[in-house]
Amino acid sequence: MKGRSMRISFRRIAGFLLIGLLVEVAFFAGIVLGPQLIGVLAGRSSSAHAPLLDEAWGIAESEFYGQLPTDQARTYGAVRGMLESFNDPYTVFFEPPQTELQSQQLSGKFGGIGASVRREDDGRIVLSPFPDRPAAQAGVQEGDVLLKIDNTPIISDTKFEDVTSLLRGDVGSQVKIEIDRGGKQLTFNITRAEISVPSVTWRILAQAPDVGYVKLNIFAQTSKDELIQAIADLKKQGAKKLVFDLRDNGGGLLDAAIGVASQFVDGTVVSERRRGDQQNFAAEATGAARDLPLVVLVNGGTASASEIVAGAIQDKGRGVLVGMKTYGKGSVQNVIPLSDGSSLHVTVAEWLTPNGRQITGKGLEPEVVVDLTNDDAANGRDPQLDRAITAFR
């Protein structure tokens, strides 16, 4: 499997907002309402609503039995409460660590120790170092349990994004971690390095040597170029057909979705509907795989930008969708940075397929319906991929 990445630029997203998975931070001229909004909600402005907020806070502060929240927690809580009144699951607030983490996920590069982290059922954070990266070079081993990062204790209640944020930092900076290995506590001083995370992986299928397989994990800034590289490499290896796997891809950058779709289709890729206005987004002039027979794998985790691409392929009869019905998220969010590094994610539009089909709440129905059960996954079977190979016929 192969892949490469570059650095992200900030822009609009069409992503499935899953905490800790993917959200882009975008900057938009003329939409910098964040600091003023925070001021209103914290009772620091002359807004007509501020007196009521002050009144409610004063009562709660004087009557509450227990430890009062910090000013920051109070402000964050007010923002979350305000956004909940919109009754939109994608209009949300993210604190600074989440904002930074999710920005890095789409950048393709970040300063880190070169290890994945996972939370076990008992709350422990366990490390899995990447070969030849700083953590492995320092002596960290698979299964080491993280106890401290720069003297900050890591406990079962520590937020996962806080752990990731503490491990990441400027390239060349040092981080000290303390781990437990079989009851023995060890300390490592690790120099952070640039860690690249490809969005595209690919291979020739062993069971079908003329079929190239491409998996797209996220629509990142680098995805189009990575996809073009993947297609070129697969063609050199003899691929005459292509399976494009969008399963469990929750979306990402709109520009990346247009660039990726352009490799397979021409004409309109997606339409944006915003308060009665509609704008069409067209594919780029040329594409790397418009001549290859195509099957697209989808499932219930295929959402937003993934549905934009799959919907364009389906509407134009360019390929066959195999798998299960997609998630059904066709909305787009503007992500506005706030003064302290947090961000607001505000739904501003929805996307329609080239034929005008609504994605939100409906999803896309594959032409070939194939389930993948927990038993299949546990035993290494992939009936959806198996059926995709035969769908070319």
C-alpha cells in the first residue's frame, strides 16, 4: 500500500462531523462572528439577551451547592446550549484541542511521536508505535500503557483528543512520556518528527490481477494528487478495472471531493442549494480514470463528500455502487475559528447530486446490495469486495 501527503489549506467542508475523526477548520472572510458571539453568551455585551443570562448565572452562582465551573467552562457551556437550539446535529462547537486535532487530520502532516493510540474498554490508553518513527526508535513497544505526558497524568477520564493533542507538537520539540509495561514504569524523552498520514492506499487484487483497488479514507487536501498517483501506478501494474472503496469515509474537503470525482466523471459533480439559490460545481477538464470500468464500494459510514462523489458516479452511469445504503448527510458546514482556538461549525447549505437528488436524510441506494456482517469482519471475509469483482461482468 502506498500514499503521500502535503499540507492543508483552510476552506469549506462537506464532512460527517464525527468527533475525533474528521472536521476541517476553515476561514471565511465576512463571517468572523465568533468573539462577539462569545461575548454575548458570557454576558459581556449590551445584547438584549445578556441581562437574562446575567440574571440566570447570578442565581445559579449564589444557589449552587458544589464547585462552580470556571469562566471558560461557563462560556463553552453557553455556546453549546445556544447551538443546540438550532436542532441541527452538524451545527456544533469544538474546543481548541478538538479543533487543532481535526485540522491536522486533513492536513496530511503533523508533528508527533509516530504512534497510534487507542482506548481500551477499561479506559487505559495504549500505544502502537510505527516502525522507524520516533516512538519506536526511543524504545516504545506495542501495548505500552500511557501514564503521563510531560507530567500530565493520563487517566480513564482524560479526553482522547487531549491525549492526542499533548502528544503532538512542533517538529523538533521534545515530549516526555511515562508508560507501564507489564507492571514496570518506564520514561522516554522523544523528539517529535513530521508524521505523514496518506488519505489513499492502493493495490492490485490478488484474486483478480487485472483489477486495481483504491481505498480513500478521508477527503484531504492531498487526496486528488494521491488518487492520480495511485491510478497511474495501478495502470503500470496492469490494472484494467478499478474498485474504488468509499466505505466508512465520512467526508472532508469539498474541493477534494470535486477533484476526486473529476478523475472519474465530467460535467456537473454536485449542486449547492443555499436559501433558494443553487450553484453547480463542475468537474475538472481531464481525469485519470475516465476510461476504466468502475465499481464503488459504499456502506452506512459513507457520508457527505463521499456521497457527493458516489452520487455523481451513479447519476452519470459511470460505475456500479456495491454494498449498503449510505449515511445520508448532504449538508455543508462553514467552520469559523474563534479567538481562543475553538471553532463554530455552522450548516450553511445542502448538496444535491447532478440529477437533483437530495442526499440529506435519504442516502444513496447501491445497485448491488451486499451486507458485511460482524462475523465476516471477525473472520477476515469481505463479501462486498468479492461481489464488486464480479459486478464488472
